[in-house]
Amino acid sequence: MVLAQIRALIKRLMYQEKSPHKLALTCALGVFIGISPLIGFHTIMTILFGWMFALSIPAIFAVSVFVNNPWTMVPVYSIDHLFGSWFFNCLEIDCTQLDPSWVESCNLFLKHHTGISGLSLSAFLVGGNLLAVGISVMLYPLMKRFFTVYFKQH
């Protein structure tokens, strides 16, 4: 029953916009927003991107919430941080040296209370933004092809 409701919602959002280009751009921007490490700005980015590109704001919001929700938030942000750490390691840069001084006190708090150490705000922000841009750019042509074929068949 829930899957049927999700399918109905997806079809309703798809038929609001008949352009494969706009639907693919909507999906790509929604994924970008969902992966983006700019916590607290996702709704603002949704409205801004919908307005700037004349896209369906509810569709962008639906895609971004599908990617980043309470069940996926920890894995998404963990991957953002891991990718950023890997990226800085490849460039042989110590990402903890790029962090502001207040991050050290947060790291000490986390290490004391959870045992987690070695977190870097720089790695999180850089890794999250690089992943968001990269995945969105790769997703756009795939989604455009998918929507083009879908609309030709239906």
C-alpha cells in the first residue's frame, strides 16, 4: 500500500513537467541538495534552485528528502566525511590543520563521550560538496535518458 502511494506520488510529480530535461535537472538538483553538507540550508536551496531554474519545488524537495532523511542522514554525512578525508590524503594535506580552532573542542567532546576521533569539518564540507556535484553531474544524463525513454513508451 505504501509503495503504491509512493508510485502515485512519483507519477504525479512526473506528469506535472513533461520535459525530460527539466525532470532530469530536478532529480540532479534534488540529489545535490540531499548530499550537500550544508545542514540547515536544504530547504532554502530547494526553493532557490526551483525558482532560479523554473523547476517544480515539490519535486526537488521530494528527491532531496528521499536522499537525505532521518534513516539515511548518518550514512550520507559519514560518506561525505570519508570522501573528504580520502581526497585530502590523496593531496597529502592534513585536513585537521584547515579546521577552525573551535572544532578541536568538539572533537575532544566527541572523543570523550563516544570514542569517535579524527573528525574534520574541512573534510566533511569539501568531501560533501565534491560528492554532491560529482554525483549530480553524472546523474543528469542518465535521468534525462530515462525520462526520454519513459515518455516515448507512455
